[in-house]
Amino acid sequence: MSTEQALLERSRSKCELCSATDNLQIYAVPPTSDGSADQSVLLCDTCREQIEEPAKSDPNHWRCLNDSMWSQVPAVQVMAWRMLKRLSSEGWPQDLLDMLYLDEQTQAWAEAGDEGGEGEASVVHLDCNGAQLEAGDTVTLTKDLNVKGANFTAKRGTAVRGIFLVADNPGQIEGRVNGQQIVILTQFVKKSG
């Protein structure tokens, strides 16, 4: 039986993440897939495009993971974990991640692809004007921000020097304000210089 036949049978001819039935293709789960059915998933065009191009991700599309994350297939569990991790800043994906249990081997596979070159290269941090942010940049706050747990407000116009990028979340950076290391949403900063 070919990989495609095995995947069609396993998935009942549906996308293994969102259950769509059109334009299904084999997706070899990185980083070390050998192309076998055990290390691949069957995906629709929409899921595949959003996995390969994070900028096109529609968080609401991924609400389907509420069902597919319970799959008994390790490759499907890995893809569900990676997408929930990527979208965790939305709130609801973090709740699902907290419920998702992966055995040690599957967890290691999920994290390997998440940290691998492919995953990291695809995370791009952009400021409110669409300028790409790099670690070490200086940014200016475009809005007053209440800092949770620190009891102060980071004022609009404050310069934050030497920022750090949050590796698994393109919507967040870290920087020091009033001597405190805080997480800042990229939509509220403007690159300086």
C-alpha cells in the first residue's frame, strides 16, 4: 500500500487537522520525516499554506484543533501541538495546549520541529508599520501599556533598547522598561532608527 493510500484510509479521505475533503496532499512532518505514513499527515491546501506561511495564519481556522489534537496518530498530535504553540498568544490555543498530553517521544518530535531551522526562520517579528524587528533593535512604544504584575504604566514614546525576540511568537518581544524585563506586543511598538 502506498503512503497516499495509507493516509487516505487512516484519515477517511479528510484533512487530518480540519476535516476538509478537498485538495488533500501528503505533508511530511519535519524535521526528520522519512516520507512514510507514520511520519506524514494528510492536509488540505488551507492548512498546508498556513503551516508553511505563518503570516497567512487565521487563528479561527485552527479552532479545528480542538478535535484533531485528540488523534491517536503521533504525526497529527505533533502538528496540532506545533500550531497551538504558534498561536498560543491568542489565549484559547494555550488552554488547549495545557490539556494536550504527548508521550515523551512524540513531545520530543514536536519540539524538534518547533525549534528546527524551518520553524525559527518562519517566525518574523514586525512592528506596527510592518518593519521587521531584529534582536537588539531599539523600539518606541506607540501606546501607554499597563504592565501586569509590576504596577506601572509604560508610557507612549518610551524607547526600549536591546529588545529580545520571543522565538515561538511573532507577536511578542521582550525588553526592559523602568528596570523591569517585560513582554511587549509588537503591534504597540515602532522600530527606531
